[in-house]
Amino acid sequence: MVKPNLVFFLIMLILISAPFAGAEMITSVTVTDYLILSHIIDDQLDPSDDEMSLGLINLLNTRLDIKSEGNKNVKAQFQLDCNVTGDQTIVDVPRAWVKVRFPGFRITLGKTRVSWGEGFMFNAGDVIFGGMSLDVDISQSVLRDETDIFTVAYIPLGRFSYIETVFLPFPRLDTTSIPGFTLPVLRDISEVSAGAKIATKALGITFESGYLYEGSGELHKPYVALHGSLLIDWYAAASVAIPQEEPEGVTTEDAIAESFAVSCGFYNMIGLDGDASINLRLELGMFPFGEWKEWDTEAEGIPGPINPYGIFIYPEIVYSPDQTMSFQLRSIISPVDVSGILIAGMNWNMYQGFTIGFMATAMFGDEDDLFGWERDGDAAFIISVEYIYGE
């Protein structure tokens, strides 16, 4: 499995490097090794065995990042990820784009991330990638970093105003027969997605509104977002998904209500003596027409709530005594069923480019809650070693 990946790695590297030949390049390689000790429930494999045990896994992630510099009118970036777990190797290209500046507007072509709305953990304005999902690894420094193939046009309207249009020609990527690689397949034009947003700033508040038509789901997705600063940074967003046709088994009004999402958050950085600082963040993700009482799985006979719970909370505290060390405490809390996941960790930039990390995670709640004890991965301890080298 590794040999085909290596061959295609070299081919992709040669092809992507060609456009950069006439420009200055900034190249870096990040190697991260994770050793994860996790709590395992044996009876999931053997119902007659209810003892608890520990599992150990080693993950090796490598990222090649190439950026072009030196030309203010043309920029580009290429990223190549290689993730190794045991005998399994997965290769991915999260970013490969070119940005060209024309008189009066800019065009970006390729695989990249487009950020709509505001929010770190919860962002109802992210109608492109979906910024309200709980399927997020909150141990990472960047929680949401999904990318897709775009054609993006950026049109400035003034100092603080602009219009951004997006066109997504590929509704999804199918895996080819080559291990570790995905290539787009020809789709019906009706599945194409497209949209636009407009942003402006007045009275110190950034106003943003946009719309996306999701062709594959036949959904109309408008959103609004606000961002400002009053002693602390604050932000909020709201969105809804309107089906083009009435869904099967539910009315259009119910479908719209169930998709209605609201997010808001606060962020503040407090400077202390010397280089020390404390970063505070609190975010709420809300589904006003979701479930606001705990789902009784035994009474309903269904393993979980049909709709998402009405509210989720994300608190975060990061303390940095200096520029080389930080301690963090993060959590996702589901107040409706009183469950959640808690992460505590520290990072030490021991040498330039070399960082050691320690992290402990634990869930709390009942076994049938969204989060809870007595399930695989309900507690884990992670040691990470990361080294970044390059220009």
C-alpha cells in the first residue's frame, strides 16, 4: 500500500512544484507523532466480559506545506498529508490552490477553505462545511479545517466591505482504486453548489450575510453573522436550510424549523506580567426547535434523539506563562442530558520547532447520553511530539 502512495506523492510533488518555479517558495514539513492510551470496554467485543482494559495506538502525521511568495499578484499553496497508523497509510491533499489578483477583484481556484460566519467551535454561519457538528477533535489547535474544491471570486467594495462568490463544481469526492487518494467523479450539473456573501462594517460591528444553494441536497441556505468588540470580542450567527421540495415524511415547515441554528461566542485575551497571558473563550451552539428535554431511550425504543439537543456549550481557558509553554482546558457540554467531554493539556515548545504535548480526556454522563462513561474512548491520555522544519 505504501509504494503506490510514494509514487503518486512524487508525481504530485513534481506537478505542483512546476508553477512555483518562477516564484519564491516557503517550504515546511511538520512531523507529529501521537501515542494514545485509551480506555476500552471489553464487553463490546465479548458480551460475557464486562471488565475494563486499556488500548494503545500510535499515530504518525506528516504534512508538507509549500507556499509561493514574492509576487503580490499571484499566490499559491500546496499541502500534502500522510497519516500512518500501524500498517495503514493514508495520503491526502487538503490544500492546492492558486490566487490571482486582477484589477478590481481576485480569483482563487483549487482546493482550499472558505470561511463564512464567525465562531471557533460553533458557527451557524458556516453553511458550506457545517459549523454546528459535534464531530470535532477539540484536542487540535484548529477545530474546523475542512476544505473543498472551489472557484472563489472576491470583489472589494471599499475599505471594510466586499462581496465573495463561491462555486463548488464537485458535490463530493469518491475514492478511486488507488489507496489513499480521492478523485472527483463526473456529476449531474443539478448537484453543483454555489452562493455568495456580502460583508460590511459600521459602528465598529462587522455585518455579514450570505446564501448557498446546495445542489446535492437541493437546499437553500441563507445566513447572517455579526462580529464586534465591546471590552471583549463577541460574535453571533444564524442560519437555516430550506428544502427545494417538501421532504418525505415531514412538512417543509418542520424541516426548516429543525435546521434553524444559532451560535454566539465571546473571546478575551488578558495580558499578565511579562509574556504571560490568559485566553478565555465561551461559545453556545443552539437549535431552538431541537430537543430541550433528555431523550428517554428505553421509553422511545430509539438509541438517541431524532433531533439534536437544543443547546451545547464550549468553554475554553488557555494560560501561557511565557512564549514557550501553554496550559489549556476545553470542554463540550450538553446541558440537556448533563453530559460532556473534558480535555486538559499542556504544550512545551522546548526548542525552536520542537514541541512536546501532554493531554488527558474524559467524558462524563450516563451510558446512553451523548457523552458518557462506560464506552470506548471515554478516557484517554495522549503524548505528542511535533517537529516543524523548513524555511
